[in-house]
Amino acid sequence: MNILVINAGSSSLKYQLLNPETGALLAKGLCERIGIDGKFTYKAEGKKTLDAVDVAMPTHSEAIQAVLDALADKENGVIASMSEIGAVGHRVVHGGERFAASVLITDEVMTAIEECNPLAPLHNPANIIGIKACQALMPGTPMVAVFDTAFHQTMPARAYMYALPYEYYENDKVRRYGFHGTSHKYVAARAADMLGKKPEEVKLISCHLGNGSSVTAVDGGRSVDTSMGFTPLAGVPMGTRSGDLDAGILQYLMNKHHLNIDEMLNILNKKSGVQGVSGVSSDFRDLEAAGKSGNPRASLSVEMFNYGVKKLIGAYAAAMGGVDAIIFTAGVGENSASQRMEIASGLEFMGVKMDAEANNVRGRETVISAPDSKVKVLLIPTNEELMIAMDTAAIVKG
């Protein structure tokens, strides 16, 4: 069964066509500038690549139609007809407390997703637009919603509650939700396979490190704590996000610089993190180069990030009463040997022993700790689209 995976944004749409049984990626691409001038990208092995070509996309419906036309194109396509697409898996950012797993999309499910819009006002409405466009163009094709937050719904109350008046949770649903759940779920399953154990037999710490970063404690295949919170702003310092900070800082800066809350949140989300500290870039590759050239603020920003991840690893090992393996994934986790080494160094007390030669690798699933390390350290490239496809196929097959 081929699964079309859709990740719809407000003016863009990423897509992949996969076979979840074999893991084969048949085609992928991007629709950009929807509602403006429309740019379409399509890539498939052995086929002609279309790179940001002009395609009229006044709405998401035209973007989806461009995707379907390319996939079934007689000369350049990868399927003979639309009947070869068994289902569509949609990435939905926020499922609130309603969804602890992926689900077949019905009218009732759509209503529930819409009710979560206030929790993700920049993402969920766009995800809904993508779903409705597919439903209109592909009637009769099953649609599945796969939520970024669902994997973390297994957290106990002691981990997801904030120490605020309880009515803010009861009435306003203010709690830790966590994100990157699809990624953490995928790499945790792969880690269990690499260790030769069942997911329920292992304690894992998954470090999804990139421009957006989160660390998750996975005990027996279930998320029991995670660093992102009510929003993706919480946790370690990220590319442009501040991560955790003293909330009193907001009042202090807003009063001193005459900022309103929207201006303050724009600073915390888009002007902070390693970019704010370094003054150089939100890209860790740029920061590494600047640090080597003698820029102390660039070096400091990376040190702060690595230190924050290291602290969470220690905290989550304590929360679970031990750990069998630490996973590095996503852009920084998969590609920066120096940052992996810096984060793992100093964890020898808890059984971590790195192997510098094994760690000198990029983007390949492998063990990067020493053979005698009591706690294994794993590099596992994430594949959220494949996880979405696998969930979708499992649900459609019943």
C-alpha cells in the first residue's frame, strides 16, 4: 500500500509518497508560496526533477492537485493512477488531550482538531486546510491524522502539570503537551530494534536536536517526560527560541522597554536562542565556524545548548531510575559529532563511554558509544514521514 504523507502549512505544503511496508520513498516535494505565485518542487529517483517551477496555486486545493498530477504523470510519475494511493496521512501539530494516538479522520475528529486550534493557532488551521483539500480531491480515500503531541499523552500528571492554580488546567487546558512526538516515537522504536529488545523492555532518552529541539524520556515505549511544554518555546535554547526562563524576566523587560506581550513573544520565539546569544546565526554550522574563528559569543551559545541537553539527560535518567540508551537525532543530533561528544562527555558516572572514532559519522544509523559502554549511545536518523505512513497504513488496515 502506498501512503501519501501531507504536512500542510499556511502557505506551503510538504509531501512524500511512501511504501511503509518496504520503507521505500517513491517521490517527495514541496509546494511553496500558496496564495501568492506558487512554486512546485518534485523529486523521484530516475525521474526528471522539477525545482521550484511556477504553478498557479491560489489555494491548497491547486497545490494538492499539482502533487497528484505529478505523481500520476505518464512520463515522470511514479504511479499509474490515483487508485495506487491507499490512504493519506496528515501531520497535525496539536491533538490536545483528545488524541493519544493517530486516528482515522471523520467529521467528529475534524471538529475535535478544530477545537485544538487555540492551542496551536499558527499550525492546526493550516493542517485542517490541507485535510479538507485532500478530502475534496480524493473522495473515498481514507485520511488519517497523526499528531505531534499524541506520543506524549502517556506522561503522568506529575510530569505534565504546571504549578499554577488548578483551574487553569481544568478550564483552559494549560499543561505540558510536548512536541516532536512522531520523531521520538520513530527513533525509540528503532533503538529497541538496535538493542535487540522489545520497546517495553528499555529505558531511552531521545534527543531531537536541531533548530527546534526537544529531549524525551521514553520508559517501556511510552513518553514519561519531555522538555517542550504548553508550546514549543520551552526546554533547551534552540535556533531562535529562548527555551526555559524565569517568567519574571518578561515583566521586567516589558516594563523597561515598553513592550507588549506580542512583541515580547516575538523576541522569545524569533530573536532568542543561540541566534540571540551569538548575534551570528541560528544555524549551528555557522556557530561552529564562528567559534573556531575566535567568536566567544558563538562558542558560548553552543556551550549553553549542549549544557542544557546534558542536564536533561541526567534529569531523565533519574526520573526513570536508569537508562539503557541515549539517542541523538535530527539535524544537529545526526550531523554534529563535536556536539554529540560534548553532550555525552561527563556522563561516565552513569555508564556512558563514548568512542571518538565511532562517533565520527553523519546521518547514519549506528552505535557511537564504546563497546564496553554500559549505556549505549545511538545515532538514529529520524524519519517522521515514514512513521506517519506506518501509522496510517496500520489504521487503514484495521
